[in-house]
Amino acid sequence: MNKINWRRVFGCGLIAGVVWIILGSLVTAWLGRDFAALPNNQLGKPTPGFIAFNAVIDLLEGISILWLYAAIRPRYGAGARTALIAVFAWWFIVTLGDATWCSFGFFPPRTVIPLMAGTLPALVLATLAGAKFYGE
């Protein structure tokens, strides 16, 4: 079994994270109006601290999805197919968490479902960008 190249996971994960910041921001601007309008939501009037915190979170998400890609790569092989498997697995797990928050009544489903659907293509492109440069 091949070992994970941690240096590349972090470097390629940062690439994926930067692409995710850009595309995720576009998706949120396009599909997140109802979500941003919820009371006490920082999306409507983001502060510099809010923006910085979310940028760091997005970079960590890019690293985590590249880690998942690197972890399953020995089983599925290198390439776009494996990156897509990693994307769908990661997105499914995160979406389950979002659905749980909706079930608690924190957000109405109509505000979150468009974002759940819209983030998938953005995550696919971000992960493919990072996975393109990953090697062991």
C-alpha cells in the first residue's frame, strides 16, 4: 500500500481550497439569498473576521477532501474518477450534517437545499483542480 504524501495533500489541498473559496462564494451569492436573509446570519453583512474565518475553513475543507482522495487512491487508482468518488463521499457526509441542522429547525430546508445542490459542482471542480497535481 502506498503512503500518503502529506506535503502534497497540504499543497494540493490548498489549491482545492482556493478554488473552493472562489466557486463556493459564487454559488453562495447566486443561491444563498434566502439563507443570507435569515435572522442573525452573517452572510448578509459579513465582517472581515467572518470572511477570514470562512476562508480558513474553506482551505481546511480543501485539504480534507484531498486527504480523502489520497486515502482512497490506492484502492481506486489515480485520476478524475477517484476524485469524483472522494467528492461525492465528502459532499454526502457534509450534506447529512446540513440536513440534521434543518431537522433541528435552525434553518428552513428551502434556504439550504439550493446551497446543498449548488455546492456539488463547485466541489467537483475544486477537487479536480487539487487532485490534478497530487502524486505520491
